[in-house]
Amino acid sequence: MYVDLHCHLLPGIDDGARDLAQSLAMARIAVADGIRTTVVTPHHLNGVYVNRANDIQAALVSLREALIAEGIALKVLPGCELHLVPELPDQLANGEAMTLANKGKAVLVELPVHTVPMGSEHILEQILSQGLTPIIAHPERNSQLRQDPEILAEWVAMGCLGQITAQSCTGQFGPQVKESARDMVSRGLIHIIASDAHRDRRRVPEISGGEAAVRRWTNRQTAELLARVFPQRLAEGDTVETGLLMDALPRRRVSWWRQLVG
């Protein structure tokens, strides 16, 4: 069974599900793929959408009621995809920005599509200083991180986690993104597979294909950590033991990490 930590399931709140009917259709797809818990993650502070913690909680109540009425066995938890902007640490500190599953332990953060803005590392350091773990959303889809994955490696060494999109692993975002996903996974820079679903067609809430790809690239133990074990722990507000991943990965692929952390 899967826990999906990144899914735009709430209707009419961002560029995800347009309405409740589409949210329910997405939920059915998720359940059919083996997803039993979904953290809803609408965009916040990306220059287009503002979704404060209280608004997300209120919208989630209606979605839960609809899922029960339709007999869809999907547990939904609050969350947010937070744009990495200077005001984010303050909003996290005052409770305006939502943490992952509202547990106050981890935050899902996103970058622009093509760049890593100046000051990003400083913002991540501020978030870490609050006792929160930043989870970098879909780094394989960021042009600059694809070209220079050492940036992501430095963030992981600081204490951040990486999350890839399942469809990146299966090629829906193109061969360059797929290869980047494979490289980041093989180097131990990725800790979570999630759907980042937006619709009930094409961008759908499925994780199984991503898990299968990671299993082919590495091994079964690594795939299970990324697709099942670590997402479950984060949804429950627990920490991720990154050493488990380093031990699971084929050793020849993580020698760089051993050198980095001494």
C-alpha cells in the first residue's frame, strides 16, 4: 500500500482538480493503484496561488465528506506545496503555511521549473533551523538541478530530502527527466516517490509505475523505502533514516556520498 505525499487533489484551489467530480475520479484512480493515504498539496506562494493552512483545512473537510459519501476508501491529510521564497520561513513559524500532514515536522518545497533562485540555500537553512525537514519536490524536473545535481547533493547533506515524480521515472516527462530521475535515485539523493497528480487523465495519482522503475534501476529494498516506508513515516510525523537508503543502494553507486559526509 502507498502513501502519496504530493497530490493536487483538492478541487478548485489551484491548478489541480478542477471540481469535486474530478477529485473523486482521481481518488478512485489512486485507490486502484494501491494508494490508501494521500496528502493534499495545493500550491502556495508561487506567484499565482495563495493557500493558507486554515483554508486548506476547511477545504479538506468537504472532500472527506464526499469521499465517505461515495464509498471511496482514501484517507486524505492536509499539506501544501510551498514555493521557496524569502517569506516562507516566517509563514511556517506563524502557522500560516502548512507543514506536511500538518505534523510540524517536514515541508514540501518547490523551485521554479528552470532555475535555482539566489538565496535558496539560505531559505532552506532557515527552515532547517526551525526543526523542519525540507522535502525538495521533483528536482529531476528542474533544469538547473538536472545540469548540476551537486546542488541537490549539498542540500541533502544539509538535511533535506528529495522527492521524485512517479511519471518522471516512467518517461512521461521525457527522456532527459527520466535519466535525471535515475541518476538522482542511484546516487541516494531521492527519498520519496510521489504522484504530483493534477488530473484524472495523463497527470494521474499513481505510484506503482515509479516504484517498478526504481526497482529496475536499483533493487527491491530501495524501491520499497522510497515508495512505501519513507512516505508512511513522513505522513505519521516521523523522521526518515537516510542511512537505511545508503545501506540499501548498490554500494558502487553511493561511494560519492561516503566521501561527501566523511
